[in-house]
Amino acid sequence: MVGSSGDFIEAAGLLSYDPATIRRIYSGHPQRLLRRLWQTLVPIGLYLLGVGFDRATGRLSRPARARGRAKECAELLVQLGPAFIKAGQALSTRPDIVPPMLLEELAQLQDQLPGFDSTLAMACIEEDLGQPVEAIYDQLDREPISAASLGQVHKGVLKGGAAVAVKVQRPGLREQITLDLYIVRNIAAWLNRYVGLIRSDLVALIDELGQRVFEEMDYLNEASNAERFAALHRSNRRIAVPLIHRAATSRRVLTMEWIDGVKLTNLAAVKALGIDPDDMVQVGVNCSLQQLLEHGFFHADPHPGNLLALADGRLAYLDFGMMSTVSRSSRTGLIQAVVHLVNRNFSALSHDFVQLGFLAETVDLEPIVPAFETVFGQAIEQGVSRLDFKAVTDELSGVMYRFPFQVPPYYALIIRSLVTLEGIALSVDPSFKILGAAYPYFARRLMEDPDPELRESLRDMLFDGDLFRWQRLDNLITSASLQDQLDLEGLLDQVLDFLFSPGGGMLREQLVEAAVEQMDEFGWQTVQRLGQRLPRQLQPPGLRGLEPVTAKDLELLSLEPVARLVTILRELPGFDPQLLLSRLPRLLREPDLRRMGLDLARRLAERGVVRLLRDVLVTPETRRGVGVS
């Protein structure tokens, strides 16, 4: 590691990741490069020689040997330092590059290193903030309470009495990171050039990693992330975000509100606060989904140390260095992919992967569709709520490794975020299924979001060809009702919007057809009963000799689709019939409702004429004789 007394000034002034500048800096000072190359390439070379020998002798085909080499790789990355740890963590979410067994070992990489000398930490604070420590803090613990690859955290009290956590960056970190990224980038370029088995652009992966690490090293950027996150979730009373103290914050020093809480994985401590751990996990799941699918700005590193349960029932998020964004089109694409997955439309799902950037438009999707069916088919049979996310992603990783997939950076971070969150949840509830916990949120979003593409996705979900699947609507609304934040009035408005939208034409047709069937049947039974009260000589020919119609037969059967919808809505928490009545004026103003009424009248008139000629004026014997039913 480059010491603080010998900081490389040119690199220290590099505030954003720039591969060209880094190359210029280190190519002009080969002595620094050669020293670090010796420290890194020798152990890497020895490891690769060992793996090559195992492969040549067939020993690598033994699962135990392959697992041992995978563990050895993860341990080597930890020994090589922060940049290599970050590279390993980035590769742990890239099943298109890394074989499944190595993927599992890299996923367990811990971003933890021993703390550094507190004297250096205090000197960094004074240098960056331009004042003695005593002038800024009433009290600041010299020993850190935690340490990671980029820095360590001290507990303190600001002038004025506010308890704070102070994160201080490791001395010489930027210099070491830039040098290691330069080395790793050149290794990646060599692998891309000479190893034909690697399809993905490793240099682009390292550049993406470099950009993110430089963002993490800029604590002003982390402060802005925390403030943005807090603003986005201000209306959520179950989420807490530490206040940033800007006056005591710089690029290498971050001072934030101290938050007293316990890790979600410490079940005894969570329960001692009088909090249900399962409820807290659900809060975390809902918040993660809101980050991903509503705000498009999400916490990519929700490990146990960054999620705390508070005594007042809130869930606190910490450490906003690793954040990422998801574009509106990608968020919509992810929801559409879930719809196609639930509908078992694997052909459409393969096209979703093209739209989301996993597959090039030139890729032949034909062999990928059956691979998807193998991975997802049996799992979907058990229902979304029982889907094992880890098992499915593991199998999907195998598919991505075999076929020409390229994982977009945002997706890699999403998977990292969800897998980490599921790991926390499983420590609370071993039977936890993240997709089952997430589906109510997904259902609410699909029902409430006015986005035109999601309206089309809702139509895809509810229709099987031209047939409306009421059971799917029932499942969606029932799932959505499990959400605490369900907007029942908004949900009703969205149902009406969908009914009278261009995509709701088939549903309107089914409602009219159901109304015609029911009213025609009721009318015919009424005519039969009235006719049977007449003297036989006055009865029309078609009514003679028919079975008597009972009062039970005359019950106006409620229009089945409407009845089912009303039943579904009545079971929702907080439902009030007044919610439906208050929407009658809007219904009466709908042009399509008037058209439905005219269509209903026309069809009933046609049915009436047919009934008169076929059933009233013709005897039953004559109808049977000519084969009329």
C-alpha cells in the first residue's frame, strides 16, 4: 500500500475516474508500477499456474477441488487489497463471465479490513476540515467502532451536543485504488484479447467498477446520496436516514447523525425492542421495491451492518456510498418481464431480455426459450409466492454463462441488493421467499400505475388471448390488498380507467355479453311464468307443456363478472360501498358506457325476436322435430 507520507500528488488530485489520465500518470513513473506489479502479479500468476495444472491433469473437474480453488481465489482478492475486493464483488454478480461455483465464493467476499492508525485519522480530519478536531467535536473516540476497505468510523459528539458517526477515509487510498485499477484494467484487456472464451467486455466492467469506486471514495457524493434518499422516502414513516452535517463533511470525512439501533440479524435484540422481525423485513422489502420500481434510485449494498431496527419501529438505512439508478424504461421492462414470467410466456420473456440489454438483437432466441422454460417452468408451477429466488438465480446464472448474455451494470447491482436482502430475511425466517414478499407490491404497482406500457402489461396479465381471466384479477387485487400503502380509491379509478381504455375492449365485450345472457334468461323465465298463468287455450304454442318455473328460477342472476369484481373489492380492507356510488357520475359520462348500453339494447332486441319466433310461436315438439335447441 502507498503510504500517506509518500502520497502520489498527481493521483491524489484525481477526483473522478479517468483511465487515460491514470495511464498517463503511472506510465510516467514505472518504479511505482513495477513495485505494485510484483506485489500483485506474482501471487496471481502462481494461482493461475495452479489452476492451469489442475485443469490439464483433470483434477479441476472434481467438485471438491474446484470448490477449493474458488475459495482460494476469493482469499487471494482479500489479500491484494480494496480494489481487488471491489473487483471480486463486482464479478460476483456477473454470471455471464464467472462460472457458478466461483460466483458463489465471490458473493461471500466481505468488505472488511483492520482499522488504521487513529493518529492518521485525526490528521485527515484536521487537514480536510481545516480546524483542530477539538474545534469541531466536543468529543471524538480515537478508536474506530468499525472498519472497511475504504475507511473507518469513529463515534463522537459535535459542538452543540449532537451525537454523530464520523467516517474517515484510509490514508493513500486514492493512490492505491488508481494504481490497482490500472493494473486490473490491463489484465482485463489482455484476457479479452487472448482468452476467446470470455464474451463480455472486461475492460468496460473495470471502467464501470472504477467509476463506482471513485464515487464511493468521494464522501461529498455519499452525503448527497443520503440527502436524496431521505427526500425520496420522507413520506414513509417506517424509514429512517441519518442527517448529514455538511459543515463537518468533506471528500474524505463524512459526519452524520448517530443512530442507535440493532442489526436485523440480531433477533433477540430486535425482539427485546418489542418489534416483530418479520414485520421489519417486510418494511425492508417494500422499501427496496419502492427504490427499484418507483424512484429508480436504490441502495446497492443493504448488508446487515447497513440496516438497523430502531426502538420506534423504523428501519434505518446507513452507508450511501454504493447507490445506483434504474431508468424508467428499464423499470417498466422489469415489470413486463415479471408479467411474462407469471404468464409462462417464455418467448416474450426472451424478448424482454433483449429490451433490457442482456442480449443483442442479433442473438438467436430459439435455443434460449426452452432454457428459460427449464429454469422457470417448474418453479412457476408452485406459484410466485413460493419461488426460491436464490435457486432460480443460480440456475439462471448457468444459462447466462452458456448463452451470449451480457449483464447490464444496473442489473448486477439489483441482484446484489436483492440477494443481500434475502440473506438478511432468511436469518429472520428460514422459509422466507423474497418474490413472495415482493409480489403484493408488484401487484399494487401494476394495478395503480398509469404508465401506458404498464397498462398494456396489465392487459397481458389479465387476458389469455381474447379470454379475460378473472382469477388473475382476483389474485392481483388480493395480493395488492396486502400492502399497507394500498390506495383503494386510486385502485378503483385504475380499474375503471382500464375498463374504458382501448385495451379494455375485450372486457367490455364480455360484460355486455354476460349482461345479454343474464337478462335474456331472466326475460325468458318471466315470459314462461306469466304464460303458464294463462288458460291453456290462450297460451302461446311454445309455452304449452313446459316445466313450471319456480320463484327460485326467477332470481335475477347477478352478472357474474360484475359480481366477482364487487366480491373481490368488498374483501379489501377499508372498502366502503360509497366508494363505488361516488363514481357513478363518472361512469355515466363515459362514452363507452353509452355504447355498451346501445349494444346491450340491440342484442336484447335481436334475442327477443329470436325467442318470439323460435320459443314462443313454435311448439316444443316442432322445435325438437326440426332440431332447434
